[in-house]
Amino acid sequence: MNDFSTAEWHDAPPLSKEAFEAAIRAVGEERYHDKHPFHKMLHGGKLNKGQVQAWALNRYCYQEAVPRKDAAFMSRVHDRDLRREWIHRIHDHDGLGEEGGGIERWLVLTDGLGLSRDYVTSRKGALPATKFAVEAYVRFVVEQPLVIAVASSLTELFAPAIHRERIAGMLENYAFVDDSVMAYFKRRLAQAPRDSDFALSYIKAHAYTRAEQEACVGAVRFKCDVLWAQLDALYQAYVTGLIPPGAFTPGEK
């Protein structure tokens, strides 16, 4: 991760909090995956059902990894207040009590698309690149300093817009999608801003040096790359047609 904390920033003065936030937001303008061709095809109604199934199946791997990376993050935190704040992220995905959580809502989506839950949760049909990308994200959060690990979550700043577009586009364009299977995205419209507001405030308060600030910006770039790589893999496999051996093949499940 040398490019996240390069020597050129060692003695540079820190950015103002406003400039630091602007640098974080600029990453989304340049790199967020709403600009990927596969994303545009998904929301524009240009995919067939098998291609949408492939997207939902592979995206499950990312959804399943999120609470694992949050648990790994919390295992490193000695600040009780930070743990108390962060733990709701795990509850949001895994559920708590009668609340099924985001993973359950994602499985409602894959149910609605006609995929077996056992097959989805096994991850056996997921693309190799998908699995590599999501596990790289988990490792990043385990290995990087806490403030940089927090910064990697800040793609959530850009998520509400993509969720609104996804809800409208998929409901309008796909007869096999109904309102009930969009529940995951509707819930994230409230959850993502809450999480990103906290994470942004945290890094603005705890990235003390210019090098730390630049590393945080690099972490957001890295996370955008993780999301982009997943769509690259989907495009290669299910648009270009180069499906790797053992990966999901539409019509077979």
C-alpha cells in the first residue's frame, strides 16, 4: 500500500478539513462504479434475467463480506465509544433479534430472481475475481491503520444516489423485479448517510497529518477499485461471454 502514504507528503502541511473532504468527494466523482458500463446496462434495462441473476449472485459475496470486515475492524479497536458506534453496521447486515438485516433482504432479491438460497450462500458460482476483490477489501481493513480503514468505508457517501437510480431503473425496466425485492436498497437510503456522516467526521478528526489524509483519500480510491473490479468481472463473463469454469451459467440454476 505504498502509494497511500508516500514520502512526498511527509513534511507537507495538512489540508484544511474542507479541502480534505473535497478530496474525498472528488474520488467518487471520478471513480465510483455508477460510471461503469455494466452498471449503466443494469439500470437501463439492457440486461436479460440471467445477467441480472449473475449480478445479484456475485454481489452477495460483497454483502456477506461487509459484516466480516466490520467485525475484523472492531477486534482492533480499544475505544469503547467507537465500538459502540460501529457495531450497528454488523446489525444492519446480519440482523438483530427479529430484524433480518441487509443480507436477508439481499436473499429476498435473489429468491425473487429464482436463485436457490443454498447456491447463493455457498458462493460456489461466484466469479473468481469477485471473491478476490471482496477478500482484498476485508484484508485491507484488517491490515491498515484504523483511520485509513474507516476511510475505506466512505464510498457510502456516494451510495444513496446509486440506490435511488437502481430502485427506479430496475422497477421500470424488468418485469421480473417487483417492489418487495428492492427492500435492501430502500433501507440503505437511510443507513448509508448515517454511516458515512460518522466515518467522514471521524477521519476529519483523526487524520492529523497530510500523509494520513492522503492515505485516507487513497483508501477511498482503493474501495472504488474493489467495486469497479467486480463489475469488470461481470462484464467480461456475462456480456463478453467469457464465463470461467465453475462459475454461474444462466439457465443452469
